[in-house]
Amino acid sequence: MKKIIVILGVLFTYGCTKTEAPTTPPSTVVQEESIKFTTNLDTGAYYVIDTLPLIITVSSKLPASGVVVSVISTWTDSSKQINKIDTTITQSSASINIPGLKKEGNYFIDVTLTSKNTLSNTVSKNLTAINSAIRNFTGYKVASNARQLGSDYWLRGTGVMADLIIQTFQNPLPNSNSYAYQHNFINTGWTSSTCGDFNNDGYIDVFTPGGGQYIGFSFLLYNPITKTFKDTSLLKDKTIKLLTNSNNSFKRSIPVYLNSDNYLDLVIIEGDNFSNPTQILYSDGIGGYELTSFDALHFVNSAKVMTDGGDVGDLNGDGLHDLVLAANNFTFIYWGKSTYPFFRNDNYTVLASDLTNFPNVVNNGTVCSSCSNGVFDFVLKDLNKDNKLDILLCVVENNNINQRVILNKGTGLFSNSDVLNLPNYGRNIQVHDYTQDEVNGDIIAQNGGGMNNIFSYWNIYKYKNNNGSYSLDTTSIKFNYNTKQYDGNKGRLLYYDFNRDGIKDIGYIDASWGGNNGTFNPVTRQGNIMPFKTVFIKRGDQYIEEDYYQYDPYAKSLLTILKNRFK
């Protein structure tokens, strides 16, 4: 019994001395430091071309699980969201590239950082980016092989719209009552313009010879600092304000390298004139130009012949430039020489179609009725790729006269057997210019025409090349803007890859009558048509008309200057 009592006592003592297990105290919540951050764009607007480099630096203590970065880009001109980027960073610094900011205009960049642990710990910044065409523009650069490409590169292959540059930057003549300036009446001052690098600085400039009493000549030189074109004169004789005293306008300015000084020279052909039609702006090799004249003797049987256009190129393969002039029923070829004035008036050829009124053609006269006859201009191009320049005749076509090509054998001798008739267009037209599709050899023609008014409309069409035989193709050019109704006097075609897809497209130089209100009326064809300029983009088998300015942001930026000028 006693033993049982002892055991119970022990158990009682143990039960009384046992301690309760301690309870776990509540954990202490550590308060996150409010997120603070800076970016590389905090100091002001960032000028962007396409991709925006954003650098985020978190200056506060980084939450343990990191932060979520949200970046929303909005184009403010339309309030359109461009993109949204969400990413997590676990370090205090991060770089994010924001793509797609290609359009000219202003962008809002909303940057938000949010703790992954505490959603209420969040902070945002609104940043600004600007895509400025003028600021981003690096100039129209000269091709490295420009000299080898020749005149056609400067006239048709640079992609620079000389008409837009002239209208935006050319100063009016001081004694013109500002007519050209106020009424946008550049007209053939545009069509006789050309591109070139006239100061040899590697940037493309623009030249126009002007014409008549309203339109002066200009060297419009690109300034890479101001990113504008400066109207200046490179003539050594600064007293010359006009290149002609007549009211006639020049037909074409042809940039050529007449000697080896690597400065462009200019052969300027006047149209619709019995006077000397050809003038030469000859470089002095150090940045200046002398105005000289080529004494072309356009006489047939002692009668003066009126010339109306032409071109320059090596027709007989002797490495020298020859001068080809159109005079309706006569084609004059002045053969080149190596010394000034670079063309020979004592050795020229006359291709004649009118032997009834002029039976005794002198100076190497050749009977070639199809080599002239209604011809008022030429374009020299190697059509059949035999390294010999052929002659595309620009004629006033009717039901009896076709557009024609003279295929060059390289001898400098031409006859009716060398002439290829192109298919008749079927209406009264006046072809102003040609270019050639380099892929398949198609001839692309630009004309103005109309049954009652030769300038009532304009058009582009193709002569499709089928192994040297041409058929008429009027389906490959697709108009979308009714441009063929806008002023029939387009001066020159351009052949250039405007949309940068590796395939060349078609553009054109305008010669509008214009108005002074900065608008354009498609019915009266009056007003400033520059804002409505288009190009024809090669897509598959068609050239499709599209807005030109979407492919040249710098040119689009000039419209603001232009509109302010004509207010």
C-alpha cells in the first residue's frame, strides 16, 4: 500500500512541474521602401528614328521578388497605342528597347514599376519621344558610282523630287513682281531641272535654268547643318540673273562630265526657239561655273531651223559626248570632241525627213524620213543592252505618226532600217519622257494629250518588250488618285526604289500652273499640287499609285514650309 502511495506522489509531482509549450509570436512585417527610379529620358524629349533605347535605374531598395516594368507607347498625333511591353527585373538597372516608333510625330512613353510583392507599391513616369524627319535626315547622298551611271542617274535615278525642292527653297526674281513666287508658276523651270552634286560635297543638290522673265536659274545646294537647300549662284559672273533674255523656257538641263575634273558640267537646251538653243555651264574645277554658248549652226539650205529639245550621249562609241537636237523634220547630231566647247559645229550630221522643201541637205545629210518627222525631243538609252545608246523619239502622235526608236549600230550612221515603230497609242498625245524597266526592258512612256487640248490629261503606259518586239500595255499602270486628270504637263519620269524593297518604282516631276492658296482644285487644275504628289510602286506585274510622302519623311516635312510660303 505504502509503495502505491509513493508512486502516485511521484506522478503528481511530475504533472505539477510540467511547463506549457510557448506560443509563436506574430511575425514582424517588413515595410517595403517605396519604389523610386530614373531613366535616361528624364532630362527632356528624346529624338527617335525607330527603336527607343530605354534605361531604367531603380534608386530605392529593390523588392525581394523584383518589380514588374510596364511600358506603353502612344503616338500622340492619333492617340494610337503603338506597343505595350511587360517584363520583370530583379536588378537595379535594366535596358529595354522599344520598337516601332517609325512615324514622324510625338510619342508618349508611359513607364510603370510595380513591386511583385506589394501591388500598391507602384510608381509611373510619362516620357516624351519625337520622331523628327528634318532632325533625323542625313541628306540625300550621292551614289559612289555616280560618274559611271551618267546623266540618267542625275535626271531620273536619285529619287529626289527637284520640283518640291525648287518650289520650297527657290527665291523669286526681284523684278518678277513675285509672280512665280505667289502663283507657283515655275512650270518648265521644274521640268528642265536636274539633280547633281555641284559643289562636290557628296550631297545631292538641285539645279534649274529657269526661263523667261519670271523664272530665274538657281543652284539649290544642300546644307547638312541646317538641313535645307540654299538658293545661290555658282556662276563666276554674279551679274547674270537670267540665262536667257527671251520669254522662252529651257527644255532640258543635262548634267555631264565633259572633262576629267570630277565636277559636273551642264548642257542646257532651249525649246521652241530659232536662236542658239544650247548653252553650257562649264565647271572651272574649283566650284565655280562659266556660262558659255555652243554655236550650233541649225541651217538647212540657208534657212534657220527651230529646235525644240535634245539629249547628250556617246552615239558613235568614241568615248566622247555627242549632242543630239530635235527640229521636227530634222535631227541634228553634233559629234563630240575632247576640248572646249566639246561639240563640233564643223562636223555634224543631219537626219532629214522633209526633202521636198529642203532637197539639198548639207553637212553629212542623210535621208532618214523616220529619224525625224514630228520629233521635238529625244531620250538616249541602251534599249537592247548592247552597250550602245539608242534614240527614243518624242513625237506628237496622231493616227498617222507613231512613237519610234532608232536602234544604234554604234557607227554614227542611221537609216530607216534602224527605226523601230512602237505601237500607236490611238489618240493625239505628246510624249514628254521615257524610262526603261531594268528587269525586263519594257519602255515606260509619259505623255500629255487630249483630242481637243494636248495638255488636257497625262498618262503613263508601257511598251512591253517581247524579245525586241514591243506591244502596247495600258494595264500595268494602276492609277488610284486620279492623277492622270491633274495637269497634263508632267515634265520627266523618275526611276527609283522609293519603298526600299530592292525593286525600282516610277515617280515624276510636276510642271503645274498652280495657284497661291496652298490647295489644289482637281476640276480647274489650279493650286499647289505638291501635297498631292504620288509615285507608282512596283508590286508584282503592276505599278500601283501611292502617296509619295509616306516613303520620304523629309519631303513630307517640307510641306509645312511650303504651305507657310504660299499663305
